Amino acid sequence: MTKNLLLKLTLAAVLAAGAAPCRAAGPQAAGKNRAQFALTFDDGPGYITEDLLKLLESRKAKATFFMLGTAVRAKPATAKKAQDAGHLIANHTDSHKNWFKLGKGPDRERTLAAEIRKGEEAIVKATGVKPAILRMPNGYDRPWVRETAKKLGYRTANWSYGSDWTRTAEDAMTREYLKATRAGAVLLLHDGGGKNRERTLRITAAILDEAARLGLEPVRLDVLLAGPAPGN
Ligand SMILES: [Zn+2]
């Protein structure tokens, strides 16, 4: 096994390692030799997404948007703008159901497949591109979820740090995000599905400042997962 492949597999394991919904998925086991990290935004498109796209463009940053089918149907033009700007559009299912509950049901595979397909349909209709990465609502991760996702052409990916759904004060929250900004990191913020999403714009701007200071490049999640170019 090559070193690059090992790094890739380790990072994939970290990403898919079943993060509890409200805390980090685990240590930064990989990617430390690479000056890249990934910004990921969930639950959109939302009312701040177009401003977020402007911010990312002004900093020449690429990001990944885990979109909900329900949100894409409400703002298809915004989804298309994100796609056209070169960001990665990924699937966050159609309607953000509670899988901690549904996952106990007898019909869970069929229900999940329908949720993935419906989200995908909305994304394909709006952007013309079929997503290939799935993040489950609340980071719900089980072997049967990965299997179901795989059958539909997806890999699953969680995050290394995120906290914008907690009650932490914004200045403390921002500091935590900055601390987590490092090579190989997958940061999670929300651009849809809630109030005070302007905070996402402020924290993202602070993260991008910190990344510039550290010489880190914000890249799409598929780029981060692909690992360094051969020979690096
Ligand atoms: Zn979500």
C-alpha cells in the first residue's frame, strides 16, 4: 500500500467514522503534510448562500455544499450558481429526517434510498450534475447507511470540526473554528435551515483569514479526499 493511499484511507475512515451529531468526529489523523482543508456548508441553499458565494469568490476559495432537496427546490438558481462557481455540490438527503429514530425501523433502507434519490433529483434538475458524496442529517453513520449509499453511487463523509448548532457564544465559537483550521480539516458550518446564518458569513471570513495566515488552501472535499498529486 502506498503512503498516499494509506493517507487517503485514513482520512476516509476519519470522515466516515460516525461522528455524533454534536461533536467532532475525531483526531486529525491525516492530511497533515498537505496545506489544504475543506469548508463544508450544510442544509442550504439558504438566505445567505448567495452572499457566501460572493465571499468565497472574493477569497478565491472553493467549498462543498451539502444541499437538501427541499432547499434546492426552493432556491434552484442559487444551487446552480454554486455549481457554476466551481464548488462541489453534495447530497444531504431530501428532507433532513431523524435517522436516529427511522434507523430502527424495518423499512429503513428503502426509506433512505428514497430520501437520497429525491435529494439527488432536485440537485440534478437544478445543476445538471449528479452528486457523489452524501452526508447524512446529524452525521448519522451506520454500516447499512454506507451500503445503501454505495448502491446509489455515493460515498459518505462527515466532518472533523463543527459547532455552529450549539449555544456557544459567537466569539468563543469563532476561536474554536480557527483552532480547528489546519491541514486536512473538514469544517462544518450551516448556510441553510436556521436563523442567524449571517454568523456563518462572519465565521467563514475569519476562517479564511486564518487559512491565509497559515498558508492553507480551501479546497473542495473531493479534492481533499483525492489526496496529494503523485510525486508529492
Ligand atoms: Zn444538516
